[in-house]
Amino acid sequence: MANNQELRQPALLAILKDERGASMIEMAVTAVVALSMIFGIMDFCRAMYVYHFTSYAAEEATRYAIVRGAHWSGSSCTTTTTYACQATSTNVTSFVQSIAPPGVSTSSMTVATTWPGTTVSGSTTGCSTAQAAGCLVQVKVTVSFNFILPFLPKSAFNFSGTSAKIIQE
């Protein structure tokens, strides 16, 4: 009986010292780490893409509002491409949603347009109508962003961009 155990012991040691398949395990661990890093970088790039869009959209929406300001009193905008009209906050929201690129959800986007009636210097202009020349228009675009990967934060990040300009005409 002792001989049988002595014969099995070297065979067991040989199996434990055998390194076949070790490179497959190393490759699997390395691939998981590398792919996690690659997809994590891609998700953060997506976040920066949305962050950049909010700033760009606020600037463009403010320009959209000042171009369609006091000069066009009386006529309302029917589409986002109508030029000779006076923009409302609903028109500005529709415009921002129309310029949203793929990957930016319009359902998670809010657009707040205000005409506070002051100039950049802070003095009140006494704007009788919101879109009068010399009045300030301010647009704030906010987009709620969620990471896709499970190991990144689950709570939504709100990216926002704000722009204010004076209506010239």
C-alpha cells in the first residue's frame, strides 16, 4: 500500500508543477483589465462629448434668440429654420433639440430661456417686451448623462451650459 501512495505522490506533484494553460489564464485576466480600461475611456469620452454639446448648444440657442428678436415683432416662428419671426422659449427649445447630435438624448435635455431685461453691464433697460433691442437673452441647456459601464457611477450627471447675449435689433 505504501508503494501505491509513493507512486501517486510524484504524479500529483507533476500535475501541480505543470504550467500548461497558465498563459490562457494570464491572457484572460489581462484581456478583462485592458477591455475595461478601453471601454471606460470610451465612456468618459462620451461624457466629454455631451459636456461640449451643452456649451455649444447654449451659445447657438442664444444666437438663435437674438437673431429672432425685436426686429421681427408680431410674427411667430413656425419652424426652427424660419428666419423672419420672433423667437419664444418654445422655439429655442425646439432649435436646441434639432441640433442635438447622435448620442445625446433629447428626452434628458432641458432648455431654459429667459429675457431678464438687463444688459451685460447690469443696469436695467426697462424692457417693455422681452425681445426688445438692448434686452438680454439667457439660455441654459442641461443634459442628464448616465455612464453605460457597470463599474462607473450609476447616478446621473447633469451637464449644463449657459450663454447670455444682448439683442441688437
